[in-house]
Amino acid sequence: MADFAFEKGDDITIYINGQILGGVKGAVCKKDNTCYSISEFLNDIPVKKLDKSNYQLELVLDGSDSLQTLHGQNVQSIEFAGLNRKVIYSDCFIDSVDTSISPEKPIEYTVKITAVERSEIDGDV
């Protein structure tokens, strides 16, 4: 399930550390919830459960120019800005970069990113 939705036809701009990231063919944003249990010593009686959430972002880029923008950067924030909504992910790190090569279409890069925090701003941005 998607983390948020923009209106169909919105012009969406993606920013990495405040700079526009071009060449994005697609993006998927998901929330990942994990629950950790603390149990009593030497038995399995649960004492407390700790919930931890983080956000998984997947960007599909259509060329190495876009990938060069991310190369060697410490990703502080990723922003998805539409006409009436802005979603900001912060404390991000790149998990992996996958390359897809096929004879029918140009090379695509899939960048998987984990973010710790998420905020959303509605209205004129």
C-alpha cells in the first residue's frame, strides 16, 4: 500500500537535500512497521512490545546522470512536492542500487532508500 497519494496529473518534483532530482521514472513509498518484544529472562513471557516505524522509498531512474546526483551524498532529506502537498522524508540512507539492462529499453537504475522520519505539509507549498 502506498504511503500517500497525489492527485492524478499533478506535477510532482522530487528534491534530494534541497536539489531537484531529474530523470525519475517512478517512485514507491511505503511504511514499514516492526514490533520488538522484550521478554522475561529464561522464559518467553512478554513484558513489553516496542513499535518501530521506518519508511521505504524506491526510485526508478532513467539514466546515470540522475544516479550521479546521489553518488557519494549523505541523503539528509527527500521531498516529494506537488501542487498542494509536500511530503518530506528525513534521516535517509541508501540501502541499494540495482541496475536493469534490457535490449528493448534504456538502462534503468532502482535506488532503495530507508528514511527514519516523515512529515507532510498540505496547502500551497
